[in-house]
Amino acid sequence: MSITVNIYYHGQNGSARAFAEEMEASGIADKIKAEEGNLRYEYFIPLKDGETILLIDSWKNQAALDTHHDSPMMKEIAALREKYDLHMEAERYTSAESDPDDDRFLRK
């Protein structure tokens, strides 16, 4: 059962986007993507809210997510959040078996 966490970073005057850009440019995002059990780590910008960045962060299981949270890298991330004065919201989802009926709504 995989775990996906959607994290919404809210800032002002472009700070959320600057945070995401620094995460990418500094290599921190690549280090997270390379961690054992990481399935996805990707930033998005909502069309109607340029002051928010959405991070979709997926992990193979809770143990992989716990290991990530216990890593020294989390201090670097926390420091960047403070630097850009970001506020956050999070949503957590666990995977379920796919429903074959859902395929009728997907264009492939």
C-alpha cells in the first residue's frame, strides 16, 4: 500500500515558487527522489493561485516515509521553509486496488 502526501505551500510575493525552485536547483529534490521507497516527488503550480505550490510526494510504504522524515535532509527542508516564510496544508492518501470501471473514464 503506497502513501501519497499532497503538501500545499502557501507564500507571498512568489516565495512558494522560489522555495520549489531552490529545492530543485540545490539538489535536495533529487536526493529525495533517490531515497529508497520514493515513488514521486514533484512540484506543481495551481492555475488560479500563483502564491501556492503543490508538492505531490509518494512513498512505497510508511516505513519509507518514516525513514525520509528521520533523515538529516528534513532540517534542510525546514530551513528553506523558514527562509521563504511558508505556511502549509497537507492531505494524505493511501493506495487502493483500482476499480476496472474507472477505466471507462480514462482516455488512453
